Amino acid sequence: MRIAIDAMGGDHAPRAQVESALAAAAEWPDTHLILVGKPERIQPLLGANPPSNITVEPADEVIESDDEPVRAVRRKPNSSMVVAGRMVKEGRADAMISAGNTGALMAVGLLLLGRLNGIDRPALAPMFPSADNVGVLALDMGANMDAKPEHLLQYALMGTIYRAKVHGMDKPRVGLLNVGTEQAKGNELTKAAFDLLNQAPIHFVGNIEARDVLNRACDVIVCDGFSGNIMLKAFEGAASSIFSLLREELTSSWKTKLAAAILKPSFRRVRRRMDYNEYNGAPLLGVNGLVVKGHGSSDAKAMKTAIRHTRTAIGNGLIAALTEEFSGK
């Protein structure tokens, strides 16, 4: 397996990317990790004797978080993100991972790799943590702000294949994000999408409210990118606020500090179960190649998780399965 990593994208680049690659190279010696970026910044972090399954691909430009996506991809052809995407297109890598500019990564997927036949809109599909540690695949979470009913149908089909191939699920349950569970609820988009999903060859379980996602009321939740991204940011913000409040309360007096010391292992387990680092690595489903988006603030642990998920997707032939499913559509 050959995975190209955009070593310059993300808040903690390139240290997080290099440290994750070193850890992954030791754990999975069958995987060749290609760090794409500025050698003068990457090499010192690799040390004098880097593992043989890590190499550096030079790229002297960087797409910044505030760059306009399409313009940046076109004007910075030697940026780390574009070079990584080109490696996938040319067959020199089986997949690419980037924690950089989401819009630019979408542009790389569309402009360099192109859409799969039968797919109108690729979708960003991160995993949400769930109370039972299984997680919920959500798409679209921001690749496209608007969507048509047929796009949501494509999301549902791609999500079903992803959970079956990557997570080994038999008949994953698909839900439609909505403001209520009744069929008649929602806007024109969700009403029309409900009918399409109900007739599709998937295990559709109906409308799902956002409050039920973390309890895994379904295995795949589909929505337009605008609603999905709001839900994603709301969950992230709520989790961050809850842990901050707990920390504040549990350190407010000697009694609460004592209680916190006793409960510390339990709190750690809860935090681990809700930690996005454990679910990092959202594939951009629908492009003609495996493109994986890491969270912008990914640390080394989170990036290694993205590498693990990417290995699984490669090993289970995700892109081939998607191509086969949509080739006749």
C-alpha cells in the first residue's frame, strides 16, 4: 500500500504528519508512506535513519487555510496537496490524506481525479462517535452546501458501500437527517429524498433527528452539506463545552478534586469514546480515487487514525466497489 500524506496541511504540520508516519511505519511495515512537502522541514523531523517505508516527495508550495480553493489549486501546481493528488491520479499512490484546506481538497478531487461515473456530487463522509463505540457515518458534512434529492440518494448508496466494505457491516441502516421522524416532516428536499431512499436498494430506516445520531439510531446519516456541517460543528462545540465545564467544576474545591481523582479513569474512558481523534479521517466519496480529509487540528494520534482508516479502505477495495456500483447508473 502506498499512501501520500500532505505533510504541510493542517494546524500542526508538518510535525503531526511526520510523527504519525513514523508510528504507522513501525506498526504497518507493509505500507509505504510518502510525505509530500518541503524536504527542509520534513527531513529534520524524520531523524538520521528514517524507516525504509517512509519517503519524501518534494513540493515547495503550500495551500493555506484562507486560500480560495479552486484558484489555489490552479495557481499552486507544486503545492503539497496538489502533488499528493497528482500521485494518486498517476498511480504512484493508492490514496492521499490531507488535513489542509477542505475546499482545496475538494477541488483537487474534482479537477485532478474527476468524479466517478454516476456521481453528480462527491460527499465528505466523517465518522461521528456513538455511545456504543461503533460510530455513525455522516455525509455530506460540507463538501457541497446545497443538494438535490438524487444527490442524497447517491450519498446513501455510497455510505452503504463504505460501511459494508470498510467496517464489515451487513445491511447498514440508513437514516435521513430531519426535524422529525414522521414521513411528512421537513422541507421540500427531505420530503422528496425520503421517497427516493424508501425505494432504493438500501436498508432505509426513515427520518432521524440530530439528537438521536450519537445513540446510533442509524449507521449512515445523509443530509445536505449545509445542515451536516452545522450538525458537525454543534456536536464538536457541545463536547468541548461539556468537558470544559466538567474540568472547571471538578477543580473548584478540594472535595471535587478528591472526587475527580477517584473518577479520573472513568472520565478518561468517556473522553476517549467521544474523541474525534479516534474517528479521524473522512473520505471524499464519489471522486475517482481515494482522498481522505483529516481534521484541521489533527495531532499525530489523529493522523495515525486517518492512516489506519485509509489502509482499511485500500485493502477492502473501496474505490473498486464504488466504481462497480455506479458504473451502470
